[in-house]
Amino acid sequence: MTPVMLLAAQKESAEVTNWAGRIGWVIGLALFVALVYWLMREGWKWRGTLQSDLPELPTVPERPGEARLTMSGRYHGSTTAGQWLDRIVAHGLGTRSRVELTLTDAGLDVVRPGATDFFVPREALREARLDKGIAGKVLTEGGLLVVTWAHGDKLLDSGFRSDHAAEHNEWVETLNQMIKKTETEGAR
């Protein structure tokens, strides 16, 4: 035998795959992902518990009046007024969803397919403005319609984005006019 043949005979092929090690890593990663998901879920539930003092959401009155404005788009969540990262999760207000907004003389009707609908009475409306972010959702400057309203003893900001962003300015003007009119009527 030649030395080359001896070397070739002594060489064994290396183990290609360490299946036990690979399965261990996959199981470990799956357990880590499950733990992170569970912690996020517990945090969400804990936030809801902390906000349990928030009263039930108002419902639409029997005769809300004629629609002044309507808008379809997305509901991005509600936060404590002025604190754009302090998401309110109680009563389903933290759930992002599609939305159909209707503004009437009675107030703002928020219909959310697959989530809890709510109504903001005209007297509870405080301000409407254009903003760029709410509850972790950041958009372009003026890309979000934010409505500030009183619920119980808290002021809340609710963020909406229309399917047609050009509607936002009309909504801000109309809502702020309604709010000023309500304030002057209440001052009499």
C-alpha cells in the first residue's frame, strides 16, 4: 500500500449533522418564544387590571341625529391624554381594528368590527387635532386624527387614521367647532 492509500483508509467522514444538539436548540428557542409571549400577555392583563376603575363605555343613544361626517379607516388605540405611550386596554380600548366613525349632534359613534364599539357623547368631547403618533403607532406628521374626550374622571386620546387622509382636516375643524359651541352653550 502506498502512503496515500493508507491516509485515505484512515480518514473517516465527519459527522454531518448533530441531530441531538440541533433538536435541543430548536426546543430551547421555542420555549424562549413561548415565555416571551406569556410575559407579554400577562403584562397586557396586568395593565387591564390597573385600569379596571375605568367605567363602562357609553353606547349610542336611540336617536343620535343626522350624520354630519362619516369616515372609514383604522382605530389605533386610546391613551391617557397627553401621554401617547400610556395605552388604555380596559374595555377593549387597546385593540387596534378597522373603524367606521360617524359624527352626529349627539356625539361620536365609533363602530369597530371585531372589537368593542363605543360612543363619545358631545359633552365629553374636549379637542380634536392632527398628530403623528399614539400608543406605539408612528405615522407621518398630521397622519393621525386624535380625539381627546372625558371618560369618567380621565381624559383619553383616541387615534384614528382615515382611508382618505384628506378627510382629517375637515374632521378636526368640525369637531373643534362642535366643542366650542357646546362650551358656550354650557356657560349660559
